[in-house]
Amino acid sequence: MARPAVCCVELVEAATDWMEGAVDDDDRRRLEEHLVDCPHCAEYVSQLRSTSRVLAGVGGRDAPPATARAALLDAFRLATRR
């Protein structure tokens, strides 16, 4: 029996695994079908890809100080609660 369509929350939770090819074929298909129908999630994935490309160009640099890392994580958590 086919699984139900993906909702936006499910896509957000699985986006990184999907981008890394770490989801099964059924989930991949369901996620990709959702992206075709949902411009908001398509934009979210586009932003993830852009962020990934930018961060890949930063490789080899020192990690940010622990205080900066903590502040960024706090800001991200706050933004995702909205």
C-alpha cells in the first residue's frame, strides 16, 4: 500500500538525508513529488543547497569560537520555532 503524501514538516525533517541520498526509493519519490507541488519547500531546498555550496567553500578554516557557535545555534533554534 502506498504511503500518504509528504507534508512540509516531513520534508524539512528529511531534506538533509534526501540531499545526501540517504532515503529509500519510496521516500525519495514522495519527497520529490512534494517539491514539485510546493514552492515553499522547493525554495527551502534551494536555500539549503546554496548554504551547502557556500559552506563547502569555507573548508579548511578554523572553527568559530564556541561562543559564536552557541549564538548561531540559538538563533537557528529560535528561527525554526516561528
